[in-house]
Amino acid sequence: MSSALSVGMAIDPAVLFPRVRGTARRDAARRGATRRDTVALPTWRFGLVYDTCPMSARDWDAALQRMLGRIVATGGQVTDGFPHYGDPATGRWTTSPAGDWTGGFWNGLCWLAAHATGKDPYREWALAWTERLRSRATSDTVFRGFLFYYGALLGAVLLGDPRARAIALEGAAGWARSYNARAGAFPLGAEAKVSDVGHGEANIDTVQGAALLVWAAREAGEPTWRQMAISHTRRHIEFCIRSDGSVCQSASFDPGTGAMLRRYTHKGIRDDSTWARAQAWAIVGYTLMHRWTGERDFLDVAVRTADWWLAHAP
């Protein structure tokens, strides 16, 4: 059995955490915790819960309150643009006017907070920033997957918000138009905000965004969008996943033929190095795409990349 036991969960924000049960409950009892005091974070294999990681309800609530507090502080501080990165010492945000590649993450946090608490301010913030994302549907960047999955789709899926649904579908439709059928993938595009951009570049970061098209295919009655998403995800196995389960962040391909030309790690020390965040992108992306599509080879890649990380992390 793979050592990557918990690779499959915590990626799907619509999953609600159940109370502890089975062996996890007995383990918690031995530590003096009661069922009321303990929650369980489920772990998954082949789509089924098969184990749990107990966590005290007090610790869970404390973590949640800290996250909600940071969201409130951010919503009060950032009025123009989107939070892009924060100063860990001061908490002050550097913003981007149109969201860059991270804008959807802030919206997503607001949607999750609205879902968790049922409170209006989070939903109002989420809607306001989601509307600001609308113009990005025509941006020449593969990161539209990030922007509209987290930034709009979560509002449609978790809260049934019709405006979020409409904006998510606009983002999906715009992104689908950039698909390169010869490569079977979406190129980074000219506005991707990375060092090597254009219509013959790809990177592992973009796999998780493909889930936007899987959802949109069903919502809009466009089955080809689902096939584009699956092809994009599968092609990045060739582009970025090494035989030992480590990840090469980026690849170049011929836009005319789709043939891969080179692999490289533009944020690593050298082309054959493994950048930690790229490894994480692969674990998250292939897990998420397995959960949306059921494709077994995506789960295999998620487990293989997680196993490599567990074996090599300091």
C-alpha cells in the first residue's frame, strides 16, 4: 500500500468534516478525548473514506477562527485590486490591480467563509471581487483556470449563487477558446506572468484549474470542454512528471505539432531539480482532477508524487 495515505482529501471544499468514528474514535478515547471533543479529517482512496486523522474540536475551531479573522482583516484593508502577497511581519498586503494569477484565491477564501458561517459580509466580499474578475475571462493566460475555479465556481457550487455561476461559465468559455488541439493542452499564453510565456509553454501549476472546465462542461452542455480538461491534465504527465514521481515544473512544446521540445524548472536551481511548490501543485492538481473525473491514472499520479515527497522531504 502506498505511504501517501491521505493524498485524496481536503482538496474538495464541498466536503463537510464528519465526526470521528471507527479506530480513530477509539484512539481519541485512549487519549481522553470524547466524541464531542474530537473531529475527524477523512482521508480517501479510490473515492472512499478509509481512515481518519483525529483533531480536537477546540483546535479545529481555533484554527478556523484565526483564518476568519485574517479574512476580515484583509477585507477591511484591501479596497483596490486583489491581495497578492502579504508581509509576514506586518500583515500588510501587496495588491495586484486585476488579480494577476492569485486573485481567485482571495475570492475563494471569502466563498468558503460564507459557506462555513452563513454570514453576509463574506458573501458580499466574494461577490464584489468575483465581479472584478469578470474582465479576466478574455485574458491570454492559462491561469484563468485558477481565477475562475476558486474565484467564481466555489460560489456556484457551495452557495448556489447565480452570479458566481454566470461568471465561472464566462471564464470557462474564454479559456476553452485557447485550447491547442495539436498539443492536447492549454498553453501558458502571453499574459501568464511567468518568466517563459507564450503559446508553446506549459507548467504543472495549471492542472488543478482544469477542474473548472469539467464542471462547466456539465453546466453549459459542452462535453468537449471536459475532454479538453482531461487531455490537458494527461498531457502534463508527459510534460512534467518524472518516472520516479518527482516533478519538473515546466515544458516547452511546438505549437504547430504539439511535440514536447524540452523540460525545465524555471523556479528551481537547475532544470533537473525539483521545486517544492511544483511538487505540491502536482499532488493537489491530480487529486482534484481525479475527484472531478474519476480517471484512475490521475489518482495514480497524485499518489506517486505524494510518495516521492514523503520519501524526500527533510
